[in-house]
Amino acid sequence: MTGNGPAIDALQQEGVTYPPPPGMAPYAVIGSAAAYARAEADPIGWWEEQAHRLQWDSPWDVALDDSTPPFYRWFTGGTLNAAANCLDRHLPERGDRVAFHWEGEPGDRMSITYRELHERVCRFANALKDLGVERGGRVAIYMGMILELPIAMLACARLGAAHTVVFGGFSAEALRDRMEDFGATVLITQDHSFRAGKKVPLKANSDDALAQAPGVRHCVVARRSEEPVDWTEGRDLWFQDIEDAADPDCPAEPMDSEQMLYALYTSGTTGKPKGIVHTTGGYLTGASSTHRTVFDLRDDDIYWCAADIGWVTGHSYIVYGPLANGATSVMYEGAPAFPSHNRIWEIAERYRVSILYTAPTAIRTYMKWGDTFPQVHDLSRIRILGSVGEPINPEAWEWYRDHIGGGTAPVVDTWWQTETGSIMISPLPAVSTLKPGSASRPMPGISARVVGEDGQDVPRGQGGYLVIDKPWPSMLRTLLGDDDRYVETYWSRFPGLYLAGDGCRIDDDGDFWLLGRIDDVMNVSGHRLSTIEVESALVDHPAVAEAAVVGRADEVTGEAIAAFVTLRDGVAGDDALITELRNHVATQIGPIAKPASIVLTADLPKTRSGKIMRRLLRDVSEQRKLGDVTTLANEEIVTEIAALAVANPHQED
Ligand code: WT7
């Protein structure tokens, strides 16, 4: 993006708004907009107040040390233990409360209380100690969604060792690279994980990775499938055996607030994965505070974040945030369509889920399957719905509220990143007037702006770059082993401002509208268009379930909009529908945004965390050799789409 004019043109017109549910405010965690003003007047004081909700072994000297930007430090001098905050602290008053209602994909179930979880974590921590894991140690974890995963994370935290969780859908190579970069001495995995009716061979993958990772001395294997796996005597140990044999008494180590709690690798679009470093005090403050305020957590809530713990969403909003708040969560092992399209709603009904947090890609998938699946389940307990991971199209937002939220539940569209550690921009459900498609405002204590090429604020209504202009407690501290890349990636474009890499506009009311990654912006005849607006206009059509658009090189317009569309189940696609869809976009947001071509496809290329990979669609549209596909979840679909795109390249009139 260079040249004059707005960094991104914003086309979409705003529609309906929804005020908070009547009567909610007096009972809410945050019930008044005064919180924004209070936090703005004294952001550091606001965060100190939030940090005081945790249990500290010794108090901090300085809340924010900003003497060496952009290497900010929070609550320096203070000590605490993350596992003690998530477990021990709750034992006197809520030890018998369920921490997780866990459900396996094959249908097995198990509920674990805080007291039971505490005991398992203590034993497993002692077992790790016997393997040489101690303060400052490094442990890699490669598991599916079984209880041993949070147990392993918390055991590390209890000892003061850092963990890196590698998503169980990643390959042996990805695991090896991350273990090596992290410097892990122990790997914790399981025999197989269950996913969509299949068994994923995590131990076999681990064996492959370990063959080329000499620094890792032990492999701890949780039993899940109970099926045979290869075994290396002396290196491999069964999780449950060493746990059972260990002592249940394990003191939690008081850790420096700035001690690394974990690193999590993000692949990004290019280059070597970045190890995002999170520390203890600030991270736990951010995750627990936002979990409580964004979801308006109450004592009788049953909370379900349907993400995978392998992503930051699971770290902050399945493990650390909810447990620090003493919440009761649902944790589900498997795929949403197993054994039928009812599974998610069956689980929500069974445990009387009151707060559900999931991703737009999942919501669009449920929409595509049709309304009948949620309809036959009692979802009347649901009172708050959350969305994270991508901009949510207004159509999907409305469907979520109507069909899952009974037409009344506020939808909190939460914007944040692996790097930010916790939610940055989101409605507060008892305070905010909601606009489908807008993430509302920066959270109290968070200061965000939208700037143009020159780093100055763009006028209201105009698109630009989203930046954060004040440090916040749960921010990444650096990229593991690469301070220079940390500065270069996030702090060099606009000195003093954290560059999020997303486009955004702020409307006249001060509400933020996320416009997608800046790398995805299209330039059509000199107009810089965001992908999300065109995609939302397509999804707005009743025949469409999901859409992705990219700019492909065009001699006349610079770039032309190429759209890829998935139809709802039961809808047949033909040329007439394609014409109708193109016209629909033109009427919705203007002729400039009318796609030059539309390819109908059964699926879209997505990362394993569900984000659409527009980069690959650009390659396909311009008939280039495909770029890196290692993070792709559904590789076959790209070849299929490529064939369709070649057969049917141009439709423009
Ligand atoms: C990127 C961060 C945050 C946990 C999961 C993803 C996009 C995330 C939203 C939202 C619009 C969103 C952004 C962001 N994103 N939430 N509510 N509205 N975009 O973590 O893999 O680090 O991805 O996801 O583009 O930069 P991540």
C-alpha cells in the first residue's frame, strides 16, 4: 500500500444495532461505561487493580517498567505461581467445584474438580522433577484435547519451567523445529489422539521428530487409544504410570513476574515460525481479567471455549483465564461433526452451557449444515456468545445470535492475537450496543488507534492500520532468541506504536471494524478494498455459506476481484447463480467491489486453526506454483480449486 488517499477504502454501510439485554447491567462484572473512562484516566492503575485479583507471593515494586522500549516489563519485583493461582487458591472455598466437564470424541466422559486437578498436577510435577525439569526448564507438549494436556501445562508452571504446546495436527517436522528452537529437554505426548473418527499417531510422529532432536532426553506418553506404539526403553515413559508413582505433595515455586510462562509458535505467512514469548504476572493478569469481564463470568456459568489448546485461544481461554477465575468449563476432544452434525449442540445441552466461545469459520460451517441441528436441542441456558479468529460476517453474526443465542444473547466479537495474549478489542456484554461485524471498542486499559501511511490518525470512517499505542500487561515480550526480529516485525513501521498487521476503521460512534490482514488488501483501479467487506456481501446472499476473495493481477484494473464461494448444503450452483451473486455484491456495496470472477467450490483452503489462506487463492488465480502449504489443513482442495479456476477464469462483463 503506497501512494495518496486512504490506506483502505471502507465501503460497507452499517445496519442494525442491538442494545445490551435489559436488566443485565446491575448484575454484570462491568455494568457501566464509566469503566472505560476510569481506565483511560489511569491505565496502569487499572491494570494494577486487575493484577491484585491474583495471588502474589511477594508484591511488585514497579507496575510498568518502560525504561527500554519496546521491551516492556510488568509488575517487576513481584513473584507468583501461575499453577497456584489456577488451582491451590480455589481449594479452600471451591475445591469440589468442577474445573472441566471433559468429553472424549468416542463418547467417554469425565468431570474433574479443582481438588482432583490440583492433585494430578502436583503428582505429575513431581514426576517431571524426577526427569530433571526444574525452574527455568523447557518442556514441549504435543497432544490432543485430553485432560493430561492442561495437567502437563500446569505441572510445568508449578515448577517454574516454560512450556511450548505444539498443535496435535502438526507434522513431525513442525514438532522437531519447534522443540529444537525452544530447547526442550522433555516432550510430552500421547499414543494416539481421536479426531473425526480417526486415530492420529502422535507417538509415531514424536518418534520421527525425536530422531532428529538430540536435545530432548525423555518422551512422556499419555495413554489414550491404548493401542500399541513403538517404545524406546530409557527414553520413553507412560504419563499415568509416573504420575501415579509420584508424591502428591509439590510446593508451587514462586516465580518472577517476568519469568517466561510459555512460548507459542505462530507460522505467519512467510519465514521461520516465530516463538511468541509470554511471561507470568502480566499474562495471567490479562487473561484472567478479560475472561471475567468480556464473558461477564458468574458463579453459576458453564463456560465452553470450543477452541484447541494448541492455539493461544486455548491457552488463555481454556486453561489460564478460566482456571485463574475458578470457572467451570467444558472441554471436548473431537471434531464437531462426529458422529453427527448435532454433536456440538448435544454437548452444549448436556452440560447446560451458558457461555460459548468459538470461531467464525465454525459458525459458518454450522450455518451451512442448516438450522435444524441446533433447533432440536435445548440451548436456552446460553446467555453470552463469543467469536474470535477472523472478522465475523454480519450474516454469520445474526445467525449465531438467532439460532444459538435464542435471539437475545449478546455476541462478543473479540479481536486479539497470539502476540497480544488476551482480548484487546471487544464489546462488554452489559454495556455495549452491538453492531454485527464490529468488535466494538478497545477494552478498558487498552489504547488502540487507526493510522495512515504517515503514522497519523486517519479521519473517522476511513480505513488504515490498527496500532496499539500503550503497552499492556499480556503483551508478548519478544520473539524467542530473536529480539531484532521482534523490533523489526512489530515496532519499526511506526516507531513507538505496536503494528498489529490488521486493517481497521473506526466509525462515528468510536466502534472498530476490523478489515482483515493488511497483506490481503486488494487494489482495484486505485481503490484499496478489504477482503472482508466483499466476502460479507457474498455471505449475505441466502445461497452462500462461505466466501473468500483475493485480488488477482489484471492488466486494466491493476487487480481484479476473484471470489471463491461455498454454497449452503442443498443449494445447486449454476451460471445464473454466479451472475446473481456478482450483482448482489454490486448492489450491496457498489460496482467497484463486483467480483470479476466467482468459482464455486466445496471448501476453502484453511489453516489448521480455521483461517482462510488467501495467499494460496491468489497463487491459484494467477496460475502460479503454490507457495508454502505446510500449515494447510485440507491440501486437496487447492488442487481442485485450481482446476476449476483454470476451466472458468473470467466472467466479467
Ligand atoms: C489474527 C491473529 C486471537 C486468537 C486466535 C487467533 C485475526 C482474530 C479477530 C476478530 C477480526 C480477528 C486478526 C489477527 N482476528 N480475532 N475478532 N476480528 N480479525 O490468533 O492466530 O495470532 O491470529 O486473527 O487478523 O491479527 P492468531
